[in-house]
Amino acid sequence: MSYSTQEMRIDQEEMQPEPLSLEARHSFFLQLATLFASGCSLSQSLEAVGQGDKPGELQRVAVSVLLKLERGSRLSSALASEQGHFTNEEVSLVRLGEETGKLHVVLLRISKNLEQSIGNRRQFIQASLYPLAILLFSFSLVGMMAFVLLPKLHPIFEGFQVDLPWPTRLVMWASSLVPWLVLLAICGVFTGLIAIRKNPQWHRVLYSIPLLASILRQRSLGELSASLSILVSAGARLDHSFLLLAEQAPDPAIQLALTRIRTRLRNGYSLPESLEAEDLIPQ
């Protein structure tokens, strides 16, 4: 190896760990699958990933996993020890691949699933741009009328020496607070983004917004269907697969639905019967 253990430990201590992005995880599993399938050992594959052209968190994680493998850990255990970088589903798939002797196949399937997730996310963003633009334009138009046009008409209204309707007075009073409201909104947006980034549990708040929840739920169901296909093809039992999916589902409603499906499967119901009993699952 070109790395010394001491140098790698120093590098890991100096760098603050950041969760791997979806693209970084896809790159990790794709490189690992390609190298491993070409005949390289796991250690050689991880070393090659750790010697990437662009040093970053991906390379640090690869080196960290490599160190654990050299100490006798299995790949699945090494991935599980990297807190926040790999999902329970990915770790379980790797463990199944180790037990069934299909590790190279599982690694490739994980990379393809992540690639599909990246594509779904891009499509979701593209599909959301137009309605978001319309919504932003509508709010801007209403805001300009309420906080720019009406205040300029205020002296004219006063010249009439008549009492204005209370909605108009309320809007004019609110227009005097515009600078503070804008500052408060900016602070709230940044605080929300930081909270979501540091604590993924805040993503659950998005599923309480009616229109957005429907879009996110359809996207989640698509990703979970692909994950179920990978788990079953890797040899996982159906009930265990739904358990893993329920642990990874970001939507509480989907979590409950998957848990109920798993319970029916364990009680002897078939998969179609278990799915048909859930209104949340498209028929």
C-alpha cells in the first residue's frame, strides 16, 4: 500500500466527516463493483478508490473502510461503522452478497439503484421548477401590490378624509414591517436548511404539506420498489426486505404501511393480498 497507517489516521482526524452525497455513494459502489468484478481484491479496490484524483470525503471513507478490512472486519461491518454514510439497506445488501457469494452482483445492483435515484431526483427537480416559478411570481405580484403600490396610495386615501376598511389598514400596517418580515423569512429559511442538513428527521416535516407530500410519496414509492427488487434478487426474505424498507422510508405513513405488509406476510398472506390491503400502495 502507498498509504501508511499513521498518515491515514492523521488525515481522518484532520478532516471533519460529512455525510456522503447520493452521487458520492453511487461513485463509491460503481468503482468498487467495477474493480472487484475485474479481478481485484476488495483491499485493492478500496485502495484504488481511496487514491482518487479529487481528494475528498469519498476517498476518506474508502481509506477508513480499507483500514477496517485490514483489521479483520467484513465489508458490511466496515460500511455499517461509517455513521451516516451508508443506509441500512445498502449494508444489508452487502451482507447478503457476502453470505450468498454474489458480492460483485450486489455492488453493481446498488450502484444502479443509486443511479436511478439520482435520475428520479433530477426529474423531480425539473418537474417542480415550473410550478415553483408560478408560485413565486404570484407571491411577488401580490407582495408588490400590497407592500409597494398600496403604501404609495396611502396619502391619496388620507386626502379623502374617510375611514379605510380594516383589511386595507391591516395591509398598510403590515407594509411598514416589510424589512423585518423579509429579514425574519431569510433567517427562517437558512435555519430550516441547516436543521434539515444536520438532522434528516426534519425531512418528515415535508410530508405534512399536502401537495408536496403527494409528490414526495410517489417518488419514495418508486425508489422503495427498486430497493425491494434488489433485496429479493439478492436472496433476502420478503418479510425481512419489508422490515429494511420500513426502516429507510422517510414518510411515516409509508413506514406504517410497510410494517403492516410485513405483518400480513408473516401471518401467511400472499404478497398481492398484503399489497391490496393498503390504500397507499398503487394497485
